Amino acid sequence: MTTEKTKTAKKGGPKDETAKKQRSRDALGCRVGTRAAAINAALGSKPKTEADVVTDTGLPAARVRAHLRWVVAKGHGKKIGDSYQLKG
């Protein structure tokens, strides 16, 4: 008894690099329209406290705090006392 292997088509069709959807990014590399991009836009180049950013964006304080720490860790911004600001 012999068995023949049949090729099955992969779901989604062929991979085409030109067909990939291009997504817009902000200055820090976050996708436009995301919570991270909203925090970046609210932060700006003037120092703001975490509470100011929470008020401006309407996002949870824990989410804002985590993103602000990421911004500082990646070198995109700096912490001045209780305030944060983007470099540039």
C-alpha cells in the first residue's frame, strides 16, 4: 500500500511583501492611533507630571506610568523631578 502526500494550500494565500499594510508611526516609533501614541502626543517637549498626562489622555494611571518609564528607558525622554518631557 502506497500513500501519496498531497499538498494543501496554505490559508491566506501567498505572502506578498507589497501587499502588507503600511502603518503610520509617530516620532518615537509607536503606531498612530494607539494609546502609546496618545501619551507621546500629550507629553510634548514641555515638562508634565504623570497626573497631567493622565488628565489629558483619559487613560489609566498605570498605563501612563508604564509608558513614561519606557520613554525614559529608551532615551526618548527624561525625568525631571516628578515631571517628564520628550527630548528634542
